[in-house]
Amino acid sequence: MTVPYQPSGDRALRAADVDLADPAFWRLPRPERLGAFALLRELDAPVLFTPRPGTARTAGKPFYALVRHADVRTASRTPGVFASAPGVTTPEPAGWAKALFGNSMVNMDGAEHAALRRIISRRFTPRLLAGVEENVDRLAGRLVDELIAERPRDFVPSAASRLPLEVICDLMGIPKAYRARIAEQIDHASEHVGVARRGRARLRIPGRGLASLARMQWVMGRLAAERRRRPGDDLVSALVCADIDGEALSGRQLGAFFSLLLVAGVETTRNAIAHGLFLLDRNPEQRELLRSDFDRYIGGAVDEIVRHSTPIIQFRRTVTAEFALGGRTFLPGEKVALIYASANRDETVFTHPDRFDITRSPNPHLGYGGGGPHHCLGAHLARLEMTALFRELIDRRPVMRDLGDPGLVDSNFDNRVGSLPFTFGPTFT
């Protein structure tokens, strides 16, 4: 059963009233947005949304919204028609920004994307992944120990953000002296992505985000130069030192990958962890089921958390050839939005889609993308991090009490959690 969309006023919303190009839509409560997506899924064909004159640049160009699971999945697996270039976010990255910072892998297609992904994927060796898993478990245990000792009030900065940041920094071999600065730059680079800006903030905040990316890439440039001289047992060394086929990342490629890994890897996992803790707290029967046999249920719990929260709401694609999909024939040059948040609530795929059920099977969610060449490269790492942290939190459940409502950030790009207040009980067992 879908969440009914009940906006302010006496009349029920019709599909014709939904406007995904209006920044005001993305400020609505999330149940209302999900109800609007349900109305759009009932239509015969995707709807074209056109930003009104004077609206924020985050609205971008006119686009068709793909809201059904089958349509999002098909578009994801047809990259020759639904291209990631010139960009998957709105506004699209400027050409000068790509020239300065390097082009992100998420904005590439075809042979260019395949070559870069191959270089990166081949560095994730079994030895490296085994070491990562051990490190994730160790970090999660230490982090919860610190929660008990220090009693912070906000779960997001004290746990949900810290774990993925520490994991990625350890994986890349980032010195501890740089990490606090990097965490600050991540926040600055991502805090206004997909958020409507008004007045002078439209000019000021994009510059702040680009400056943060420049600082992160400066750090990575220094580290890459050092690792070329003295390679270590870390991912940066593996990426910048040529293998037997002579493949290695250039400085700009490494910087772009590093920015993607930090901003995307930290932010999406942070949001999934925060949403997951809240969902388990508000669904105590599911929490106790997970606690009864953690190893049996944690895989399903992670997938259901990702499906239910859908950390990335949407990505854009550009049509390159005539193609029939979902009741419409798309033409070259048209823009489409893959609305993962809607696809993951599609009633034709998920029974009772608004219910949080860690035993849901099958669970073909699109939280890591819809498959194809752009399937999330960090999905395995995100699962490891969530599994390790929830194991610690479930095992020591009495530590955390009185979980508050999450402070959600209104964004058309990601399901962001700005804060998640909590308190501790008087005793620890």
C-alpha cells in the first residue's frame, strides 16, 4: 500500500499537479514525495518536466522522469542509448571544471569508462579486500567503544560519517594528519548538491564546493607524488604505479577518482547507516529479529535499508538514439531522470513497498544503480561497513537510548541525513 499524498489544502493531488522540476517539490515531506511518485507510476508514459523561468539552476534542463522499476533498470542497462555524458547530476559539470579537476567516472561512457573502471577494479585484489574487511571490523568496534566513553549527542558525525571516512582513508593510505581537513572539505563539497539556493548563495556556495574539491585534489596530488617515489601497501600506490600492462592513473584521474570515492562513498554510506539505525529503532520487531540471528538476517537487512532509504534519489541520462521505453519513444538529445527512489517503491515489484522488512526476498532494489556498467563500484565496501557497525550496535543495544527523529536535508539528489540525535542509557551491558 503506497503512502497517500496529502498536500496542504482540501483537495487530493493528481498526477497533473506533480512537478519534479519545481524546487518546492523537494521540500515536501518524504511521504508526500513517495505518494507523488506512486501517482506518476500509474500513468501510461513518462512525464516531461520543464523548469520554470527564474527557478534554481539545480532544476536543470527539461527532463522525462523514469519512475517505474522496469524502466529505470532498462535505461541503466542500455548505456549506448541512455548516456552518462556529459553529466549525471544537475547542473551538468562545466567543461572548464572537467579540464581543471578531471572528469568523474560517473560521467563517462563506452571505452573511456571501461578502461578507467578496469584499472581501478583490478587493484581491488583478494589480498586487499581481505585486509579491508578486517580493518572495517576493527574500526567499527573501536568507534562504538568511543561512543560509550564519550557519549556524543549526534550519531551522524560521531559514527555514521566517521566509519566510511576512516575506512576509505585507510584503504587509500591517507595520513591521519590530513583526515580532519578532508572530512571538512567533503562536507563543503557536498552539502548543497541538489539543494535549491536563493539569492547570493547561488554564486557563493558553488565556488565554495569547487574550492573544497581543489583542496582535496591538492592533498591527493601530494600523496600520489610521494607514493610514486616510495610505493606502499595501499590503493593509491597501486593506482599510480603502472602494472605489467603499463596501466596506471594520471594525477587528474586519481584526483577525480579520489573525490568521487570520498564524496560519494562517504556520503551515501553515511546516509544509509543513519537511516538504517532509525528504521531498526522504529521497527523493534525487525531489530529483535536481526538480533536473534545476526549472521542469518544482516544481508537482507542491509539490502532492505538501502531499498527503503534509497540514498541516491536520482541520476540523469542523455538520450543518444531513438528508443522506445515505458510507453514513449525517446529522441536523441532528450534528458531523462532515473528516479531510484520511485523504482524502489514500485508496487509491481515489491509487495507492501512502504513496509520495512529485513526478510524481503527477492529484493531486486536499485539502490546501487540499475545494473550495467555504472553499477556502484563501492557496493561491497558499503555492505561491509554497514554489517560491521550494526553488529556492534546490535550486540551492545543497551548503549543507545531515545533515538530522535533524523534531521533530513531537502535535496533532489540524495536522501541526506544531517543529524540523528540520540542519548545513552545509565548502564551498559
